[in-house]
Amino acid sequence: MNRKELIEAILKDKELQHITKKDADHLVSTLLDVVRKTVKKGDDVSLIGFGTFTKARRAARMGVNPSTGERIKIKAKTLPKFRPGKAWKEMF
């Protein structure tokens, strides 16, 4: 499912019949922006039943260039991380 399909799915909800496509798009954009900014700041975003978005640090490590076989140093970096919630895990 892509962004456009997500917005269409939101619009199919009977309780949200009064929301326009533009409003649904704005809600999705705002949600994503808030999650990104909050995690970037270092805080977690926990959505009960869905999961938690966090900021994770990946340590520096040695790797191998696949084309030459040469060992290379990979720098440490910070990345976003998602942990699914218990209810979501139990669905599968």
C-alpha cells in the first residue's frame, strides 16, 4: 500500500465520510511529520497496539567491498527504528 492507497482507505471509513481527500492527505502528512520530528529530537513515539518509533545508534564497524574484497570502515550513524506492538505481532 502506498500513500495514495492509504488515503483512499481512510476515505472509505464510514465515520470519516465528511473528510475530503485534501484533509485526509493533510492528516497523513502531519502525522508523518510529527513522528519524524519527534524521533529526530530523540523522543519515542508509542502508538499502543501498533508499535514504537525510536532513534537508534548503529556503531562503527568493518565491512567488505563486494567488488574488490577490500575491508572498509563503516562509520557510526543514527537511524530510525520501529518495533511492532504486541497486538500487531499477535495478528500474524
